[in-house]
Amino acid sequence: MSPFLLTDEQAARYHQDGYVLVNGLFDAEETDLLRRAAKEDHELDRRSFGRADGEGGTVRLSLWNHPGDGVYGMFARCERVVRSAEKLLGGEVYHYHSKMVMKDAKVGGAWAWHQDYGYWYQNGVLEPLLTSVFIAVDPCTRENGCLQVIRGSHRCGRIDHVLTGDQAGADRERVTELLKRMPLDYVEMGPGAALFFHPNLLHRSDRNRSDNPRWAMICCYNAACNDPYKESHHPRYTPLAVVSDAAIKAVGVKRFADDASDVAWLEDSEDASARRLVRQPPG
């Protein structure tokens, strides 16, 4: 059976809208493995850190550069994700980093409007030839703070970003004007769905005021030809060892305990993408 690959129609939608949603990219068994791995992983929890949202809430996340051989690595390295990223970016890709965003029930904070390239531009990445894959671990709904995107906003290019709380946020005036001209989409997702989105797509999420958690793993890829011109806290070109889609179930629960040692964790003090920006004055 041939591995999943985004269709030409899906790729065209990505380039037109800035994102494409693939429901059921991972089946129930695979998604359950990822959920169990994340929620039973004490090292993932210990390595997590918070990002104040400027509204009184905090988003908790764990971040790592190299995918490893455990459950997280199998998701980030599997053919259906990597080959689709290659189709979108027009050639070989490498793993830029992954993160687990842990938006817990009642306390999970908001994300300000931002573009990922608004962060990554500071890291010596010359072109926006990157893509992110947001994999829903839990249901993502309006109630628990699903992603919101401004459809087509990637065509506006990179927008200036400033710090809002501990997060980099896009220029507020520009976002306000874009919302008058472009559709705002709430991307509700079931577990196992995946959202491929452009690094210049404006996106945000609300605080989780519900009784249900909203955890998600986000895998980010850079085109090999877009190797950063300088060192930063995220890796320069590193060949990616792609695995078959079957590797997720093959690794199974026996590797849960190994995940913590398999990935190259990025400490909060080393995550400098946002901190290089100018802080937003109050008001």
C-alpha cells in the first residue's frame, strides 16, 4: 500500500489559503499511542515551560530539536508527514523542531496573533520555505481554544512582531486591518487530524476555559535548500531519516520510557526566537 501523500488539490489549497486540514491522518490506535506517550511521559512534563499570554494566562509547552527514535520521533519522521511536507516545499526537508503544546483544562493560556516566520526570521532562515504540521492529540474545539487562522494572510509576507507577555505577536494594527478583508477560520479538529500550515499564516488561539484539555504536537520542517546562514537554537540542515508509516505502531508502548532520552530537549533559556524582538509597550 502506497504511503499517504497530499493530493495536488490539497497542495493547491495550502498555497492558496495558507493551510490545509487532513482529517484522520492518524488512526485511533496511532493517536492513542501519541496521547499515552505524552500524558504518561514525566520527562516531557518536567521539561515543559510556560509562555505568559499578556492576558493573565500561560501556555505550557515542551520543545525539542531532533526527533529521536521514540513515539514522537516516529510521528515526525513518518512518510505521510515528511513526504507531504516535501511536496509543499518542493524538495528535501529536515526536522527544524517539534513541540508539545499542553493547553490544560481551565488554565491553558492564549496565543497572540503571530506568524511562525515572525519568530524564525531571527534565526538566519532566509526564505519562508518551512511548514508546520499541527497534530491534534485531543479534540480541538472553540470551547477549549482551537487554532484560529486568517485565511490567505500568508500572502501578505512577513509582518513585524513585538513581544506581548512572553510571546511574539504580530503588529496589532495590521492584523486588525487584515481581519476586515480576509476570512477568520476556527480550525476545529478531531484527534488524529493534522493541519499543514504556512510559516507566514497568521494564527492564534483563545484560552482554554473548558473542562477538556487541548494537547497537540507540532512538527516543523525547513527545506534543505533553505539552510540557515548562521547558528541558532534550532538546527541547521540535518539529514532526516524517514521511516515507514508502520513504524508508529511498531514502536508502540514499549518505547514510552525511552522518549525522554531520545529527543534533544530545548530548555526555556535557550528558546531565543521571541526574545530577540522588541517588547510591546502596555496599552
